[in-house]
Amino acid sequence: MTIPRRGIQDIRTLTGKVRKLTIPHEAYLRISHIEMEKARKTQESEKARQLMADIAARLLEIEAEKTSLLQSLAEGGGKITLGRTGPPRHTGGFKIRY
């Protein structure tokens, strides 16, 4: 009976047995990555908070404008006029030369 040949896959090493967090430089690198992610997320959160404040302010402006328009309609007797008053103007079309 022959002994099977051993290859490089059969060499026993400690690869994978050492936890990465026990190596100091890798732990510090992971901490720096986490801090950078935290800074990015904090910035995103502030931008989102500002966007929400801008939207809320615009909603208040819309309500104020709506209220003023409704009041002006009530004072004017409800008569709605469009932009032009008077007979329609016919200016003709326009021509394009190619």
C-alpha cells in the first residue's frame, strides 16, 4: 500500500485561527472606518433634517398664500378673472425659414 503524496494544501498553518481584532493595526483600521462612516451618516442626517425643515416652511407659505387668495375671492364676490380682459387678439402665426 502506497502512502498518498502530500501537496501544498496539506501543510498545516495558523491561517484563519488568529482573530483580526486581536491584531492592533487592523483593529485601529476598523475603528477609523467606523468613524468615517459615522461622520458621513451624521452629515446625511443633518441634510435630511434641513430638507424636512425647508419642506415644512414651504408648506406654511403655501397655506398662507391659499388663505390670502381665498380671502381676496371672498371680498371680490367670488368673481374669477383670467389674465386677459377684452377682445381676443389674433396676431397670426409665425413662419420659420429653413
